Amino acid sequence: MDESSDFDPAVHDLAQPNAAQSNAALSDDGASVQKEAERFKAAMQTVKAIKKQYVDPRVDFYKNHTKTPRVLFRVSGITTILCGATLPALAAGNFDNKNLALLGLTIAINKTVVVSILSIAIAALTGIASFFHWESTWRGSSTTQVAIEQFCAKWELELLNAEVRLAPETRIGHIYLATDDLLANVEAAISAETEGFFSNLRFPKSDQTSK
């Protein structure tokens, strides 16, 4: 029996459109995946640009404004301690009419003047430190900087999670929500630091009472 007689042209004609439809469906799926990947890439670039514009300058600000109050707080504190420790010894000493050679110059030392200068220096440093609250500024800037850096690290983790774990149709929404949370958390941290800074501002009051 001839096997070629089993060939049915009608079945062959039906099979060709089905194969074409399958190929078209695969082609559409590939194009859809490619389009979704391009949309996700564009979304990633957008959220990273937002972070670079609105978050990174805040981190740089606190990095640059942490060193100055730290140095001023320590220098003023150490100077006040040294002057305060030296003052009793100078007050009890006897060095009136002594000459001090300094940089080729001979300076006459007066005990009353030296003690007065040290007393004024101690009072001035104490008042200035109390007015500017360098320790609070240092603490607030450092705490806010660390908090913002932690928020950024969590944001980076969420972006990685969206890229490698989530389904393509949910990735873009996830990174936008993560970016929204980042901006809200950074704003809250900055607002808390700013409020704490201004709450410590007090105009110095004189101890003298008007008569």
C-alpha cells in the first residue's frame, strides 16, 4: 500500500495557519518582554535621577556640616577646661612685675590682668558654646546623615529586589513606591533635625537685673 495516499491536503492546509499563529504569538511575546524590559530600564533611570537630584545633595550637606560643629565643640570645651584648671594656680601664684620674653619681645606680666583675661575667656567660651549648641548640631547632623544613608541603602535593596525577583508587570510599580518611601523618610528625618536645631536656639540673657 502506498503511504503517500494517506496525505490529506486539507489537514496540511489547516496545520500551516496554526504554525503561523504560534510563531506570531511567540513573536508578540518576545516583543512584549523586550518592551517591558525597556520600560523598566527607563523607570530605573528616572528614579535614580530623582534620588540624585533630591537625596544625594542632602547627604553631602550633612557630611560637610558635621565636621565644623564637632571641631568647635571639642576645641571650645578643651580650652575652657584648660583655662579653668589654670586659673586657680595663677590666682594663687605670685608673678607680678615679671617679664616674659616672647618672640623677641619682652612683656611685663601683671597677675590681675592675666587672671581677668582668663576669667573673661572662660565666661565667653561658655556663653558662646551655650548659645550655639555645637554638641546638639553635631549630634543632629550625624544622626540625620546616618538615617538618610540607611534609607538609601534600603532603597537600593528594593531596586535590586524588583530587578531580580519580582514579576515584570509589578517591577515598575514597586520601584516607584520604594522611591516615594525614600523621599518621605528623608523629608521626615530632615524636618526632625531642623526642628531640633531651632528648638535649641535661645537668645542669651544677662544676669544683671534692671533697677
